[in-house]
Amino acid sequence: MTTEKRSLYSQLPAIDRLLRDSAFLSLLDVWGHTRVVDLLRQMLEEARQAIRESQTLPGWCENWGQEARARLVEAARGALRPVINLTGTVLHTNLGRALQAEEAIAAVAQAMRSPVTLEYALEDAGRGHRDRALAALLCRLTGAEDACIVNNNAAAVLLMLAATASGKEVVVSRGELVEIGGAFRIPDVMRQAGCVLHEVGATNRTHLKDYRQAVNDNTGLLMKVHTSNYSIEGFTSAVDEAELAALGQELGVPVVSDLGSGSLIDLSQYGLPKEPMPQALIAAGVSLVSFSGDKLLGGPQAGIIVGKKALIDRLQSHPLKRALRADKMTLAALEATLRLYLHPEALAERLPTLRLLVRDEAEIAAQARRMQAALTGRYEAEFAIDVQPCLSQIGSGSLPVDRLPSAALTFTPRDGRGSRLEALAARWRALPVPVIGRIYDGRLWLDLRCLEDENRFLEMMLR
Ligand SMILES: *Cc1c(COP(=O)(O)O)cnc(C)c1O
């Protein structure tokens, strides 16, 4: 060994000496002996390797305490990191869809801390049903006879099909054989549920007589699927749920509808595009309607099925229901969210999804101008910062064509190099609370529709 190497090795501290250092006493307090010693062994090994391979000590060897603290903090960060969603998509599936109302958050915390009457009836100390409280609320809100809650809407569709039409034909329009994303395609789900798909009509046009002609002795269901994530325009025709429900009643075949998002309130009252309402389908006589908990409803991930009591009973007693049932946290959040709908006047304030969707373009633009002024000093050398009109999306396949006028801060590299945009986006993703924007048309766009805590954001960006 060279004398150089030997002298580098001799500079490596011994673990027990480090542990007596005051910087390490507080680390031991917080993280415990086992974890700190494991880390120090690993750091020593890294330092020895650096000496072996490049005859240098890593820079951090000047301050072992600081490096160890940084590594412990980094390793303790959970995988679900909070981020700031400035993508312009309000219900962003990859970022966890709906933000929960404070009432839902409190209900979940309580259900986590304390035993709860999940399947327990206080009246007689007997066994209760976990969907009971929610079913009562959902009946009140939708006019349905009964309800069933599962893990998500994909599960709801699977359960509806498996429990009511296994081994039978399900009649669906060719224009509604949609893929919702990933592996969820209606024909595949049909097969998994043991149903035989009976396609009718054409991609752009399906008529009531197509359904009528398809019905035979082995028909189990007539099904409608809301084409949430695409739209067909031009020479089109589809049979609406009311007509189909009437046909189903005439022929004695249940009609089910997968609404995807749906909305329990008429969104047009807020100037938003109208989305089909489950209560309208129930009133029209549809037997079962399913929709998501974390799309426009603004609650937790869940699949909600409302409809006729006899059919809901079949879903509740099917073995798949046990596999797909929702847990107490989901049920707590969903109940608290649905309760907000009993006070519709306050909904646009209390339900974060709606609060963000109804934000006015002018208000967002004013926010953008305030922030432009605050951020200019920091970024103007490299980027031109502008306030630009833009269009937000609702997201999660809801209302795919409709866009909401909004405002963005845009960052354009002064030297026109696209690599600067990637670098800036990466820098923001590395912030303590990562900021997610969108690169488009030679700029980095921050759509401010979903930015409610402007001051905390600015503080972080200017740090
Ligand atoms: C979103 C959607 C689903 C899936 O719902 P999840 O709650 O995400 O499982 C199913 N069908 C339609 C029409 C949808 O839009």
C-alpha cells in the first residue's frame, strides 16, 4: 500500500469515537443506535472504496454528522410524497385524484384511532352491515332503493356483471366498448365476470331496435357504459338510459349503467359542463348505476353502486363482494363526503374538487400576475416569465372535451434551448415539496388553478 493511501485510511474515524461526538448524540436520540451504526458502517465502506479506487476521500468526510443526518432524513421520506399539482389537470390519476374535504380527513383519522361501529349495531349489540350507513345516505341522495360500496368503480363493474349475468349475454353498444386505462377494457372485464359480450350497433350509431333484436332467452343484462374519456362527433346516435330502461322493463331484462364519474349535483349551475347524474338514471328506471368515489364526487377511491334492492342483495351476497369490499377508512371518508352533499349551498367551498373546478379565470389570472412579480427577480436572467391564458382539464376521464379557462405562469428560456426547460422542471421536482408543471410549446407552464396556498409556494420557490 502506498503511504498516501495509508494516510487516507488513517483519517477515517472509528465508529465508537463518532458516536461520542455531540452531533451524533442527537441522531442517536431520534433514529436509534441500530440505524445510526448501520449507516456509519455503510459510510465507512463507501469511504474505503473511494480510497481504493481513486485515492481520495469523499467530500462529505469533512462532516460525518451532517452527512449522516441528511442521509437519515432522506431515507425516512415516505414513497407517497406530497407534491404541488400545477399540471392543469384537477383530478390527476397519477397524483391521487380527488383531494379530500377536511370533514373526510377528520372522519378517517377518527376511524384509524378508535374502534368504530363498522359491522356492529349499537341498538341490539348484533352484527351490522358495513355498507348500511352509506346505503341510507346514498338512497336519500339518489332516490335508489339500496346501495353497495366496493374498492373502486372497476370493481363495481366487475361485481355488477358477475353477480347478475354470469353465464349469460350482456348487450352493449359497439360505441361503448371502451378502455378506461391500463388493463380495464369492457370486453375483458365481461370475460372475467363470466359473461358473454353481445355487441350491437355500429361505432357511431346504435338504435333501440338493435338492443331489442339482440335480446334472447340467454340475455342477462342490457348495459350502458359512459364513454368518459373520448367523444364521437358527427353522424352519431345513441340510445339513452331512459329508453333502454323502458325496453328492459318491457322485456324483463335488467339495465345497468357504468357512469364512470357521474355527479350528484348539476354542474351547469356553476357554469361547468354537465355530467350525467346517477339520480336521473335511477328515476328513469335503470336497475343498477355505478360510479367512482374519487372522480367528480370528490371523495376517496371507491366504487358506488345504487339501484334496485333485489339486485343489490345479489351483489352483497356474492363472494366477490367480500374480496372487493371497502375498508373502514374509505367508508369513513365517503360518508363524510356524501354528508357534504346534504348541504349543497356550502359544497363549492367545502369540497376541494368542486372548489378548484369553479375557480374563476379572472381570479386565477390575478394570482398569476401577483406571482409573476414575486418570481421575476429570481428567474429573469434565464427565463422570460409571462402570464398566459390556458385551459385546465377536469381529468380522470371526466368530461374529456370540455376545458376550463384558466391562467398559467409560463417560463420561456431566453436562449431558446429546450434543455433548459427540462432542467428547470427537474429542479422543481427536486424541491422539498416537488412542483409538477407541464412542458408545452417551448415553455414550462404552471397552471395555477390548483394552487391554493400561494404564500407557502412562493416561500419555497424563493428560498
Ligand atoms: C373511471 C372509469 C371506470 C373506473 O373507475 P375507477 O374508480 O377508476 O376504478 C370505469 N368505467 C368508466 C366509464 C370510467 O370512466
